[in-house]
Amino acid sequence: MFFPEGAVRVQVYGRPVDLRKSFEGLYALTRHALKADPLSGDRYAFINRRGTQIKVLYWDRSGFCVWAKRLERGRFVSDWSKVRTREMDWTGLKLLLEGIEPARRKVRFQRPEPASKVR
């Protein structure tokens, strides 16, 4: 399961990633691109080029876990030129996953109106 333990740090990689990568590929990106220790218990988030998918790699005492989310509407990243590798807390990751960009103060996408019955 994807539950935080205490103060969780999240590293978001600031470049698009080929999300066909799984455990070994994301581990290598964490070690070499982020220069971080994947065994530290921190979460490492990677977003694809289109900004519609995210994978989070983390260690949970007994092995690596990869958590993934694919959006049906909207994007995690709207403009890659403004994205930088950065650290955030658990709340920041939750906001990112829910579609809220605190700096913009608005939701990334709107919920569609229910379709009326066609007769």
C-alpha cells in the first residue's frame, strides 16, 4: 500500500521519463540522475513526456514499490520548460496527484458536466 510514514520527502524529477521503465530503470534514474539513495525511504516521482502519467518509486522495508497513475483528462505537467527537479513533502505530492497546482491557485482540469439523456 501507499501510506506515508512520518515526515516523507518526495523528489520530483524535472525531465520527461519513458515510463515503460519499471523497478530497475527508475532505480537507475534515482541513483544517477537524482544522485539519491533509493533505499532511504523517500518517494521518487517521474512523469512522462505528455504529462499524463506518473510513477512513484519507493522502498518499504521489504522491497521496492512502484505506484502509477494515468490521467484520463488533464496533465500533471502543462509546460516542461517551467518544471525543475525539486523536493516536496507528502502534502505536495497529494496535491499534484489530485490535480491541484498551489502556485497557480486553480485546478488543472474541470470535472465534466453529466451528459443529458439523448432521445
